[in-house]
Amino acid sequence: MTKSRVLIVEDEKSIADTLIHVLESEGFDVQWVTLGGDAIELVSQQSFSLMILDIGLPDMTGFEVCKKIRLISDIPIIFLTARNEEIDRVVGLEIGADDYVTKPFSPREVAARVKVILRRMNFQNNNLQENQSIVINDDRLKLAQSGCDFLIGEQSLGLTTIEFKLLSRLFEHSNVVLTREQLLDACGYASDVGYERNVDTHIKTIRAKVKKQLPDTELIKTHRGFGYCYNSGSSS
Ligand code: CA
């Protein structure tokens, strides 16, 4: 079995060192860079399973790095944050993060989060392979070969991991209204973690991404006070 590759983007050597140490001892293949620009270049050239991204970097903020990465990759991203005001933005997850940890953190905790995310991704990929026949039956959306994105025509939507999970769950239950709790559950988050209000943000982003390619189609309908549903187009 090949090792999962983790990319660490952190300019403080001591923090990077503790992370490298714990992740390597957990069997990961770790690469470390100190600049956002280097991280973007690496992700565009090589394949990583996950990225740990510091927000305060010398050349650009972690938010900017994430935005640029999201144009080319749906790699899961765990943010390292140092300040409370950063946490708000990360928790909003509008920038496409999968998780975050605040400094100072325990390296073991970070390693545990990494493992949870990778497990979730494997689980989701296996599930999707089983569902592939259903997915292909829709004439608008197609599962991308990577198993973690959808295509409209030949164009990928560029969904983040969490957006992909939300849309998959909605899709699997076409024309059924799902509550925010049910949708969070699909993403592997317990609804008491406080992510609930972010479902709306994610749905908004998914809609914007769909709209770029299908301007006149409403794939996801809002049912005020209840939740959301995938509109298969056959019942309305
Ligand atoms: Ca830093």
C-alpha cells in the first residue's frame, strides 16, 4: 500500500517539525514548504492526500493560498489558525476548508484529524462507486473520474470535499427535502459542532458553481423552514 502524502505549509520551523514528526510516525509521507507560492506550485504538479495550511505565511495568507488551490484541486485542507478572528472565517468554510486547529495545538490532535478526514474520503469514494449507476442516470450531472467531483458536460464543477458530500447526499435523495442536520450528517459532522449555519453558505457556493455552467437550471431547491432538495427535473 502506498503511503498517503501530506503537504505542510508552515513558516515556523518548530511547529512544522513537531507535525512532521508525529505524521511520519503515523506512517504518512510528509512534505513541508514555508511559502504559499511553493505550496500552490507543488499541488499543481504532484498529488497529495491532504494539506495542512498555516494562515499567517510570509508571502500570502493561507486564505489566498486556499482560494488558488481550490481552482485546481479539491484536496482536503486543514487550517492552522492563531487568532480568534481567523477562526470565524475558517468556520464559515466559505473558503473551502475541511477542518481547522488553533495554535497552540497538540500534534497528536492534528494527526487524529488528518486520519478522520482521510477515512471519511475513502468511505465516501467507496460509497460513490456503489452509487455510480444512479449518478450517471441524471443527464445534467455526472460523477467525475476522481470520484470526488461532478461534471456538467465535460466540465468539472470544482467542488470542495464538503460541497461534494452535500451535493451527493442531495442527489442520492432526489426530490426529497433534507434538513440541515441530515446534510451535516452526510458530511460527517455532528450537528452540535456548530457547523449547521454553514450549510446555507455551502449550498450558495454550490449553486454559484452550477450556475456558471447551467445558468437557467435550479438543481437545488430551498424549502424554507425545512431544508434543501435536489430537483431532478422530472417531478416539477
Ligand atoms: Ca505562520
